[in-house]
Amino acid sequence: MHEEICSVGVDIGTSTTQLIFSRLTIENRASSYTAPRIQIVKKEVVHRSGIYFTPLRSGTEIDAEAVKEIVRKEYAAAGIRPADVRTGAVIITGETARKQNANEVLEALASLAGDFVVATAGPDLESVLSARGAGADRLSEEARTAVANLDVGGGTTNIAVFDKGKLAGVCCLDIGGRLIRVEHGRIAYVYHKIEALARAHGIALRAGDAADVEMLRRVCGLMADQLAQALSRRPPDGQHAGLYTNGGKPLPEAARARAVTYSGGVADCIYTPPEGDVFRYGDVGVLLGQAIRGNADLGGLRLFRPAETIRATVVGAGTHTTEVSGSTIHYARGRLPVKNVPVLRVSEEDEAAPETLRDAIRRQMPMYQPEGRIEQVAIAFSGRSYTSFAAIQKLAAAVTDGAAESIAGGYPLILVVEADIGKVLGNALNVRLDFRKDVICIDGIRTQDGDYVDIGAPVADGHVVPVVVKTLIFNS
């Protein structure tokens, strides 16, 4: 099988909204005697949109109609009809994800074409998406070192560290180019945390004051220092802990970066400092980029140029691979179908022992809880090391301990495993949870970190379920 499909990625961020249309070539690489194994063998960007300021009705609402108009305009510019698009992804990130009508906007856009992946990315997941879009995961694997990607946007800086290709840690700080806005030579807006940071260093920074370049350059230097502290390049000061988004945590001690990439709207100002008016974008993004580039602590890290800068989080949904589960599955009646469920993938290294599998689930679970809310997630692993009855019991215990937060929520516990253990694992989980929790455990399905899955209603007299695996494709 050899097929070309059209995909679109829509990224609605704090400052900017943008689209990318791609042509993906997919092939079935499996033999005639094995299950289908669909792979993307080629991807080509056929149209990049302009970069628009994200339209807002107010400080708490996105202008949904204006966003839809941007999308319609870019379809026309690309010469692509909605009917031509087979798949896509709408990702809403940063401050915009916290607007009151974020989900309403996502749903409206998703209806423009095909069966989109629709996701509101909290700060941790956004860190991973932007790092993968920038290619930091691949760079870390090729260079055999720990690479931090700093996605410096309008409202936040999302940081993800990949060590030899494996995610080592994430964090997010309220550091961004539009946290100080400038209009007509005066400061129009200052985010309260940045005002407090400046005040702690003897700088009076208030809306309405004249936009003094040297004073704002000093404030941006303080913001760059905070990023250096986040990467353990200098000791944290008294303001540092309060700058993590939503009261978040710093990077784990083990996530020590040796190299760095930058993405996001400010990144172009880091790699290629623009000349002329530093307030050309109505904010301090240019000054912040200059401050980061000139920061001595950050300068001690090896600097890589990413595959993408401002467009790093713009993604398309790759291929929708439709598969059929194994026949030894377990599911709670009445809880299927489910749609657009993000996959939390446990690496084979981490699933080697029940304790490390449990810890891997705990470590990753916060990425799928935007704003601290429990969301639906599918926990995936191979399961090949767990074949005996005793091993399955230990596996069930590790899953219930690792996913305790998710189990406490209202969604069913969903497991997607490759090995033929779905029914016995589902039964073990039911017993361990005293049948108080709906469990869906399917097998025969391979996923990867960052995938989304749809699990359909049972077919073949309830013996199997159709599964659609949706893979996000990055420009890198």
C-alpha cells in the first residue's frame, strides 16, 4: 500500500496562531502474513501560513470567529479545500489554553475537516511538543548528550530536557516576550510576576510609564537569569520558585542539560537578532531574545540550531492507523467508544521492573493534567516481560499505584498493551480495584509517546475492538 494524504496542523498560542499544510506519504511496511504496520515514509510541507496575533475578545476569551476566519483564509491561500484534508491536529497552548472558551474554539475548528486530533496542552505537555517540534529529542540522541529546548513564547517558557533521546524532565516558567507590552512609546501592560521580579531588584516597572529601552533591557536580563536558574546554571534566588507556571516544579535534579536549543516566537531574536525598532512587535520579545543570547550562564551550554523556531509547536496529525485489537481483551460495557485519548507511553527500559513502571507512570501523569485537572489518558507499554500469573499481579499493582490520581477521577482506566495479556491484566486490575473502577484493557496494539487513540465499540460479537492510532507529525 502506498498512499498520499493531506494533513493540517493548527497552533493557537498565547501570542500567535499559525497553520501548516503537509503532504504525507504512508506505506504498509508489514509482510502479507503479519498485522498492518503503517509508516510515514515522506512528509512535505506544501503551505505555511502567515503568523497571526491570536485574536482575543477579552483577557479571558478567544475570538472564535476571528480564529475560524484565519483558518478559512489560509485554506484558500493554500488552494486546499476542507474536503481535501484527511487528517489534522488543533493544539491550543500557553496562556490561550487557559481562556474560558478554549475547548469551544477547538471543537469549532476541528469540524472544518476530517477527524482531527484536538488537544489543549498544559504547560508540561506543551514543553514536550515544542521540544519534539524543534528536534531536541533527535539532537540529544545523535549527540549522545542532554539537550534542553527552551520554547520562549509570549506568556511562558516551556522547557524540556531530552537525554540521549529520552525525556528527562519538563518545567514551565512565566517568562515571555509579551508579559510586558509597549504601545506608542509607553508600557501598556506588565504581568504581575514580572513587575514583582523587577521590584525585587530595585526597578520600578509600571503600566503607563515611558518605555525606557535600557530599563527594559535590564528587566529582560533578569528574566534570562531566571531561565539560567531553571537549568541549574546558577543558584535560584528568592523570586525563582514563584515564577513557575501554575505553581509548578523545577526540573528534576538528574535533568542537567549540556546543550540547548531555543524555539518559540522569541527564538528568531536569539539566533538572528533583528536590527531596528526593538518594540516592533509591541512587546519586549526582541530585548528578551538579546538578553538570552548575551547571558553568560546560558552561554556556557553548547548551542544547537533547532529544526524549527517559531513554528516548533505547529503539528499535523500524521496517519490515522486503523487496527483491530487482540481477541483477549477486557472492557467495561457501556464505556466504549472513546475518542482522542492521549497516550502515556512507558518505555521498555522503564517497564523492565514493576517499580520503575510505576514510577514512570507517576512521573508522566502530570503532563496529561492541564491546570491540575484529571483528564482521560491511555497508559501504554509492551507488556512482553509479564507473562506469568505472578508477574501479572505485580504489573496490576504497579499500574494501580502509578495511576492512582487518574483512577481517582471519573474516567475509566485505559491500558493499551502489545502483548497478548489484555484479558488477564484487566481481570487482575478489576480484582485489585474491588470492581469499583471501569477498566478498559486492550492488547495487540503498538503506540508511541505522543500518540492519540480512538477505541471503537466492540465488534465480532464483542471479541475485538477497532482502534485508530493517531500519530502527531512534527516539522523536524
